[in-house]
Amino acid sequence: MKELEPEVYVRSYALGKTGIHWRKIENENIQYISESPNMLKERLVKKKTGDLGTIGYLINYQNLSLVLMRYSEQLLFMVSGIEFVNKQTNKFGSTIETEVYNAVAWVVDPDESNSISPKNELKLRHLAARSLLSFVGKDKDPEFINTINEAINFKGLEEFEVNLNKINQLTENSADKLEQLLPNLDKAEGDQQIWYKKVEKTSNEQEIISLAEKIINTGLPEDDLAILIRKVDENAVSVSPIDLKPEIPKFKPIEENPDSTSTPVNETKEEDQTSQEGSVTIKKSKKIKILLISLLLLFLTVLVVVKVMKNQQEQLQPQPQPQLQPQLQPQLQPQLQPQLQLQPQPQLQPQSQPQSQHQSQPTIPKVNQ
């Protein structure tokens, strides 16, 4: 019986109207636009609102992360948040640089016996281990990230194409590469607890290496499960087991609207819509809250300052008025009174007339002589 090879899906960004989209890579020539893998569209995760969302609800496609999951007789491994600077030339001949975050997903379907071959499962665990090691430091396993970016080439403004041979090198050569990166791999033991144990944050490189070794040596449980590992710092990661059997929220019976058939379609697009809008994480939401609080405090401060200045002006304006009134009245009264007393000066005229008569009398007798 021929063993099924993992299916490959690649998510990237085109400069034109197509934008961010998934492509299913069947071979070098057949690479068509597709929805995300079905396992990423299943509504399996309990959201804060109480209803169920997709795995994409927990993933920030702009931050390095990996998902390894088993669900409904399928296996999936995805690495996302692989940063790449895309240089494209538009129709005017100008070169445009765009920051792109690539993602690759491998999906393994059951064979004719309705089971997953141990070999294919091990391939996905090898990819998960290499991906984890590439998160830590710059020299641990840069080849893994570089190979993915080199395999994605942009074709015009609306499309990208994938060199499937390069992608396949990761699945074919990872076992040998891991033996070089992990010299004590043969001594490492498996630990089923890694699939269920939550780690908020670990920056210990040896602990991360130990986790990679356990992922390689520990088979996935037969139950449906998922594990999400995210890079949270330069050399730190967090590990989150995902419950794929959440309790279905109990709602009061409500009559279903027969015309509401569009709801499932919209829900299946949640993961892509969330990722295109930036996949806002808790860290970003905290920054937004801090910014809003800062703006509110600034506004209140300005409002208080304006109000205080206005009160000071109102207090200063009425004070000069009572001081000017008593000063003007005494100054004007003494100036006006002397002007009124000078008007009776014509009383001096009777004194000047007798003097003129007295002087004219002697001239008369001289003429008579």
C-alpha cells in the first residue's frame, strides 16, 4: 500500500488586490488559491464570549508560532509568523518593499486503513521540533526559516508560487538535521505530559531544547488534541495545550431563523478575516488600552488647566473697577472748582477806569492855557 504524502498549504501576501491568501501546493505546476486547511476552519476552541471559534482565534499570524494537532483522524502541523521583506515591482516600474508574514501547513490524511502511518506522524513531529529550535537564538536552526522564505517567490502583483522541492527538503532532511542539532537526542525520553502541560513562559534554552527532544520522542495521543507554542520574547516561548473537546455552551431554546443560512459561511471565514486585520493579541490590546488611558488623562489635564485659568481671569477682572472710581472723583473735583471761580474776574474793570480818567484830567488845563 502506497503511503500518502503530507499535503502542503502555504499562506502569503500578494501586493495586488488578492492580498493575503492560502494556496494548496500539489506540485510545481498545480498551485491554486484555496481556503485554509479544513482543520483550521473547524470551530473547536471556546472563546471568551462563550461560543466556539477556530484555532485561528488563538493564532497571531504576525508572530512566530507553531501548532501541532490531531482531529478527526487527521494530523496537522503549521508554522506561522515567518517574517520576510517582499520586494515587488509595480506597473510603473517602482520597487515596493512589503513586510510579509508567511505560513506553511502540512496535513496528513488517513490511509485506506483509516489510520495515520507512524512515519508521517514522526515527520510532523520532526518539523515541530525544528520549528521550535528556530525560535531560539539566531544560530540554532536558521536554515529552517530561511528555506521556507526561499521557497516562496512572488509572481506579479496578484500571485505567488512555491518551490515544492525546497519545502519537501524540510520533511526529508529534518531527521538528519536534528541529530546534528541535538547530540543527546538518542538519550532523551518521551513524556506524554508535554501535550497537556501549560507553560506560561520559559526562556531557559536547555528547557526549550529538552521540549524539542520530547516532541520527537513522544507520540501523539489518540485523542483529539492540539498544542500551540508561541515565541513571546527573543529567547522565550510559551506552551498552551488546546482543549478540542470544550463543553458546548448551554443557551435557552431560541427559534431558529430559516433564512439565517449565511452565518456558517461567515464563521468559516473568521480565521482569515482575523489574520488579515492583524490578529490582535493580548499584548497589543494592552498597548491600545494604555494609549487610550494616556489620551484620556491628557485630555482631563488640559480641561482642568483651562478651567483654572478661566477662574483666575474671572477673579482678576472685577478687582480693578472699585479701585478706579475713588481715584478719579477726587482728582476731577479740585480741577473743576478753580475754573468756576475764575469767571468773576471782570470785577477788576471799575478799578482800571478811574485810573484812565485821572490821567486825562491834567491834559485839559494845558490846552486852556
